[in-house]
Amino acid sequence: MVLAQLGGSISRAIQQMSNATIIDEKALNDCLNEITRALLQSDVQFKLVRDMQTNIKKIVNLDDLAAGHNKRRIIQQAIFNELCKILDPGKSSFTPKKGKTSVVMFVGLQGSGKTTTCTKYAYYHQKKGWKPALVCADTFRAGAFDQLKQNATKAKIPFYGSYTESDPVKIAEEGVETFKKENCDLIIVDTSGRHKQEAALFEEMRQVSEATKPDLIIFVMDSSIGQAAFDQAQAFKQMVAVGAVIITKMDGHAKGGGALSAVAATKSPVIFIGTGEHMDEFEVFDVKPFVSRLLGMGDWSGFMDKIHEVVPMDQQPELLQKLSEGNFTLRIMYEQFQNLLKMGPIGIFNASWV
Ligand SMILES: Nc1nc2c(ncn2[C@@H]2O[C@H](COP(=O)(O)OP(=O)(O)OP(=O)(O)O)[C@@H](O)[C@H]2O)c(=O)[nH]1
């Protein structure tokens, strides 16, 4: 998994520090230097890493910590909080509301996974009873419309695009108008991939945004993006009002640190991650459970979500009632084992250093 190596290195550095007989300035510095090295090797931007190190040192003032304080835990918590801070801009993004028309525009570099992600986003909402629609405003890449059409057809989602019109602004405007008339509540506009050196394409993206007046612009980013991530992401943010980020290809083996930097550059929250090529390989993103899992601290909120998924809420009172009456039958035991099996491997929730 992306960032797994980084998580492993940070956990090891903390473990080594914990093994030291006394946690003094030297043990803390060794630990922070090890973490710094791991973050830089994973392509996290230098300034972010330096700020993180300074902040941790400010928080963990060893001189002020009287004997008896659990220094190891305080340092762990400070590292955890700083990693969360990189990923959490402290504000939530615009959230579309079911039944009320919202326009969401997707932007990003070439090949970042925009078209795939647009369909995943539409499909995710369709499953929850929304009425999404897809507009292909990518006239730059031959085959982009066919790809979107194919994905949309598979998911039974209405789509709009053109083989002949070469102006993406016109297509986007027409598509949005068409679906507004059809009372779609989530109109998703896919745009061409571009990078900041392509001034004309960047200007075109601004025009599409101006014409469609999106409620939310999502920056789609491939997790394998390296050191260039910060500058590219910042350039997108400066040209259009990026409000949220989706990181794709989290199923790969990329180093992933560039993605962390890009999130910091857009100052926008990550709302979903892509975990595969298939339509349903798409997960809601939450900072704390993600960092917990990254550091091998376990993910109890994910664990509880999973339990709610496999034992539906409406069955829980009934189960509790039976148990409180001492009514634990072989059938109930069998059903609960079946539910446990549905949860899949629970190792991902496991804690290795709490
Ligand atoms: N493994 C994996 N592959 C993905 C994921 N998301 C997208 N892809 C793949 O990445 C490749 C590029 O995806 P596209 O959706 O075509 O990317 P794009 O950003 O629309 O491309 P341009 O329009 O050229 O900028 C495709 O082969 C996708 O199947 C993901 O989460 N995991």
C-alpha cells in the first residue's frame, strides 16, 4: 500500500526511541532525524518536513516534562498530530446535498485518474440514491469521451459529450444545462489533464470553471506523484478554486509523500481515495483513521464502521435483547461467526504500538 514504507519507518523510529533506557534530548533528536529522513525519502516537501520537526520539538519540551510523565506517549501523540496536520487543512469542503443540484468539476494532471474517478464518484452517490450525470469536457485526449461513455454506460449513469465539438467550454456549458433541466442532483464535469507549463490549457480550465460555475472543484492526484507535486497542486489552486482532493492509485506501491505535499499545497481536504481500477474501489477518506493505520496504531473507528456494515443497525437491538435474556443459541453463534468472516482480515485495524 502507498505510504506503507513511510509508516513502517516512522513506527520503527518511535519504537527505537521507546526502547532507550532514558528518553533524553539525544533519543528524541535521533528519533526525529530518522522520521525526517523517512519523510524526505518518500518525497514529502522539505519545508513541510522541517516545520513538522520544529513543531514537535516545541510541543515536546523534555525539560518541562516532570518525571512520571509518559514521554513516549506524548512524543507519539505529537508525531501523530503533526502528520494529521499535513493532511488536514482544518476546514471541510463543500458537500453536495441529495435532491439539490450541484455541479462538481474534476481537474488534475494527465493520467492522474480523473475520468475513472469521475465515474467512481458518480457511482458512489448513485448507490446512495442520488441522480448523478457525467459531462465529458475533455476534447484534448482522443478517446476520452469514449472512455467516459463506456464507464457511464456500465454504471447506467447519463452522460454528455461530443465527437465533433472541439470547444470544451461549450460542451461543459451545454452538458450542465442539459442535466439541470433533467433535475440531476450531481452534475460531474470531467476535464482534460494538464500541467502548469501548459498555459493555454490552464486558461481553458479557468474558462470551463467560469462557464459552469461549479459548487466544488476536485483536484485528482495520482499517489505516485513525486517532488513536483507541491508546485503543480499550488498552480491548480491558483488558477481555479480547488475545494477538495481525491488521491488515486492508493493500491499501488508508490512512495506517496508527494501526495501529502500536494494536499498541503491546495489547503483542501482529501475526501476520497481510489484503491483500484474498478468502479467500487473507492473509499471515503478520514485523516485520523488513515494516519492511525499508517503508523500501525490500529483504526478503531474503521473497525466500528465495519461492524456496523456487517451487523446492520436494525439487527443490533434484537441481538442485544436476545443476549440480555441469556438467549445465546447455536444459530446466533453461527450467524455471528458468519458476520466475522464478512469483515475480512482484521489485521488492518490492528494496533502494533499503542
Ligand atoms: N490501480 C489503480 N488504477 C487507477 C486508479 N484510478 C485510475 N486508475 C487507472 O489510471 C489510468 C489513467 O486513468 P484515467 O481515468 O484515464 O486518467 P485521466 O486523468 O482521466 O487521464 P487524462 O484525461 O489523460 O488526463 C487508467 O488505466 C485507470 O484505470 C486507482 O485508484 N488504482
